[in-house]
Amino acid sequence: MSELPPPVRPSAAEAPRSRILAWAMWDFGATAINAIVITFVFSVYLTGTVGADLPGDTSPASWLGRALALSGLVVALLAPVTGVWVDAPVRRRRVLAVLTGLVVLLTATMSLIRDDHRYLWPGLVLLACTAACSELATVPYNAMLRQLSSPANSGRISGFGLAVGYFGSVLALLVVYLGFISGSGDTRGLLDLPVDGGQNVRAAMLLTAAWFALFALPLLISVPSPDPDEHHAPVGVLGAYRRLAQEVRREWRRDRNFVYFLGASAVFRDGLAGVFAFGAVLGVNVYGVSEADVLLFGVAACVVAAVGAVLGGHVDDWAGSKRVIVLSLVAMITVGLTLMTLSGALAFWVCGLLLCLFIGPTLSASRTQLLRMSVDGKEGVAFGLYTTTGRAASFLAPWMFSVFIDVFDTERAGMGGLCLVLALGLVAMLAVHAPHRRLRT
């Protein structure tokens, strides 16, 4: 792929720390959406309370799975198109602002979902749309990393951003839990909100929407858009797909390792997601951790992952992204297999936190590696494909988790399935020729 003229943007030396912090604070707010809306609070409210008396044979949890599967399909279809649109740096802030605004609006609208099974369907629609918009927003957000970093410091900045995001999820979970969810009886939390009609959860959705808007605003204001470039003419939906096909063919001819890395990262990223998704299930059902302690473990896990992301970012700039990914995956597989041989809550806490210690560096280095392998001006397309390939492999970890449990007839074996997915990603990553510093082509 021929290199386009470098976009008009500040160099890494000129990028003020305030802009880097503003970039990281967007993730600080976005993680509240993932933790509170999609994972721990609103989705649980829909399946456990709103749909509790749903007529018919299909459970609310099954409908939730279908809704999120449809959301994932939408992301897989639109992520590459979004990447083409934000290929031009001038469009990144605009697209990010639109998607952020949609997430805030959808989350605030969730405050209308009452404790009545008739509200399950609109609640699922809101949840699926929020999940899709939130993930699509990561395409222009990740592409902005090029505007704020250089090959010399992109690892540290990427790790810093990921760590700030983890701390954001910790703080948001604590605020919502203590203020709106904790306790028992007719009222909950320090705010003493009634549970009748789901008022406490609905109020938490308003707080979450305001939280995201507040922490996203600095990025949307402080990071300037470069001047328009004639090399990036406006493009429609069909034109975006045509350009996407052209870009994939060009990337294949330019550097097949870039395409190989997309496949490898999709596999090991799904393994990482599986560790987070099924860790709590294993902790409660296999290792005897109480449901209350699982929430505390989740908070500790995010803190440890954040520390790992920061440390991994420094190692990334020194040793290279591929080495960080490979060593982290080897460590996770070793710890995971060790955990399968142990029992008790203490073993779960120690091994579980060790696993989380290496999740942060792997995710941060994966994002940095993609940036180093992509071409200036093509970050949007690269991260659009990154999101799409991740969705394409999202069935692997849940599938192998369930297969290992069925074959070995014990839930403990589920960790073996997750380790297998991580091992497949490791083998694929070893075959990728990934430069330490990004090559200009």
C-alpha cells in the first residue's frame, strides 16, 4: 500500500499530556457502560427482575443471549465501514461524538424500563443498541492513538489508557453498588432508593449515562481535528464496503503478516474475554467463592489488570509488542492449567489475580502492535478490521468452555477449554512476523 502524505497532527513530542489524559478518560467513562449496563447491573435487572414472570418457554436469559448475538452481528457488519469512514483523521472526533452521544442517550432511556415483563423487549433493544454503539465507538477511539503517540511511546500511552479504563470500571461499580444496589429490603443503597418498579436500577442508569458523558467530553473538546485532506473524500455505505475490499487486498499484498495478526489476535482476545466472562462462574461453582466475594474479586481483578497494563506498556516500548503478547499468553496458560489442579477459594484468588495481571498487557500490546503494523492514514480501516475479526471469533471461548465441561463431566475442565483457545492464539501469534517498531511503507 502506498503511503499517503502524513496527516496534519501534532507529533508525539508535541502532544500535551492533557490531551493524552483526555483520551484515556474517554475509556474511563466507557468502561462504566460495559460494567454496569452490559455485564453486572442492567442485564441482570432485565433477566432477573423485569422478565421474571415472562410467559412462554424461552427464558429471559436466552432472549438476552439472542439480543447480544444480534448486536455482535451488527458490529461485525458495521465496524469495517466505520473504519473506512474514520480513515480520515478529520472524521474521527465527529464519528466518536455521534456514537458517544447515542450511547449516552440509550443508557439514559433505560431509566424508563420498569419491573414488568412487557418492558423486557424494549429493554433488550436498548441494551443491544448500546452494546453495538459502544463497541463501534472504539474504532475511532483506538485510531486516535496515532494522533497522540509515536512508535517510541505508543506502548506506554496504550497501556496507560487501558489502565485508566480498568480503574474507571472499578470506581463505577463501587459507586453504583454502594449508592444504588447494596443492602436488602424495600430500599437499597446509601441513597435509600425503593426497589419497587426497579427505581434504584433505573436511577443508576441515569447516573451511568451522565458518568460517560462527563468523562467523554474532554476528549471531544480538547483533541483538535486535523485539516481536511483531499485524499479522504466523503464515502457512502456501499462505497465504504468497496473501499474496504480494496484495502484488504492491498494489505494482503503489502504485508500478509498484518492479516495473520488480525486472525491471531482475534483468537487470543476471545480467550481473554472468556477468562473474564467465566471466571466468576468457576469461582462460585468450583472453588467455593461466595457470590458477594465474587464482586470484590471483580474489583481486585480490574485493579490488577490495570497495573499489568501500565507495566506491560513500558515493557512493550522496550522489548516489542509481540514479545509482551507471547510471554503473557504463556504465563496465562501456565497459571490456568495450574488452577485446574488446585481447590479452594485461596487458590482461585491467587491464580485468578495472576491471570488478570497478564490480561492488561496482552490487550494493550495487541492494540499497539496493530498500530505499528498499520500504515499512516489507515488506522481507521485497521481498527475496524480489528473489531470485526474479534467478533468473528467470539464463539470460540464459550464453545470450548462448554465442550470441555461436557466431555470431562466437570465444570473445572472449563478452564482447560479456555487455555486451549489461548494456546491456539499463541501458536498463531508465533507465526506472525511483527516488527518492534512500526514500519513505514
